[in-house]
Amino acid sequence: MHIESTSFRLARRYPRIVAFTLIEMLVVIGVIAIFIGTIGLSIGGGNKGIAMQNAQGTLLSSLSGARAKAALYQTTAAIFVNASPDGSGFMHELRIAILVDHDNNPTTPSVWVAKGDVIAFSDGIYLVPPASAFPPTIITYESPTVSDWTKAHSTAYDSSEVELYAADGTTRIDSMKYNRLIRLTERGTTSDAGSLILAPARVVPGATGLGLVFDEVQALRGARVSVYGVATLVEGLESF
């Protein structure tokens, strides 16, 4: 006579439920957010309002992607903006990177290792850096006077130049210089709470390559990021 054990009968009646962990869910959400943000870039077209909305969505998806990377790798992750005026991605392209302790790089034991592809805003839309980050020969503010832009600068912005590396910790991913925006811990919090502001700009010849002219102060969009890493989308100069 074959006698089934109680545990075996229960196992057949109540099969084991397999669920995702919190980190797995964050990673999936981050990947989807970056994918949606990237796809959305192509539909901005000639409508500046739609382009600004898409750029704002790209900014939000980048924050989600950085949060997911921090949770996945259990280290600090950050968003960086291209700060090289000699390239077309100046103030227009973002990268996500994680902080890694690398024995292969004795001169700089902790390096920022890039994760994922370049993330670009919609055509004609740029991040507005602090006024002190670049000289007037590179970035000019109009509309109709410079004083209109007093509040219209990203505050979650570190103007120190940073190099980004490949996974080996010694090979730079490119020759560009980057400025750091928001850092996020593995718990999703940040000590860089502040604003990230986007605006249309005109590209003009600059002192060392490209220059930008911001002349539509009323067309601002962006996000305010809290110490908990939560982003609130905002629109208009008065919102900042």
C-alpha cells in the first residue's frame, strides 16, 4: 500500500508561489522607465511643448534608472550630464554610473563606472546648469535680461569635472567630461536634494566648441528631488 505523507499532499494541493524580490522589481521598473523615456525622444518633433514634456519624462526615467542601479549593485549610483562644450551632447546627454572600489586603478581607487547607454533629451532641449558652472562665452542667458534667470538654474548640480569608466575601472568610456547631478544610495535616498531644470536653447559657436543661448525663461520644466529620492515634476519659472 502506498501512503502519501501529509506534507506531500499539502504540497500538491497548495503549490509553492514564486514571487519577485523588491530589488528585482526595482530593476525591472528602472529598465522599463529608461526604455520608455528613450523611445519617447523621437516623437518630440517640431512641437516644443511636446519636446519639453518628453525631456521631462526622460529626466524622470533617468532618476528611476539610477535608483534601480543603486539597489541592484548595493552601492551609490548617480546621474551625470555631458559637460564638454566641444561635443554635440553638451548639456543634452545623460549617463548613469555606479561608484565602484577598483583595485585595478590605484591612483583613483573609487571610480564611477558607467551603466547603460547614453540618454539624450529631445532635440533642442538642454539642462540649465548653475550660472557659475560655465563662462558667458559658453552659456548665455537672455529673455530679455539675465536677471530673469536668477532662479532658473539647476541646484542639484556639482560642477566638478568627472571621468566615467568602463567595467574594468581603468578604461574611460569616452573623452568627455561630466558633471554630477543626483546621487542615490542603495536605499534610494539622496544628499543632493534640489532642482533639475530643463529649457529650450539655441546652439551657437562657443569659445571652445558649442555654445548655448537660453532665451525662453517662461518655458521651463524639470523636477524637484527630495532627500528621499522622490521627484516631483514641475513646470514654469514660479514653480522653482
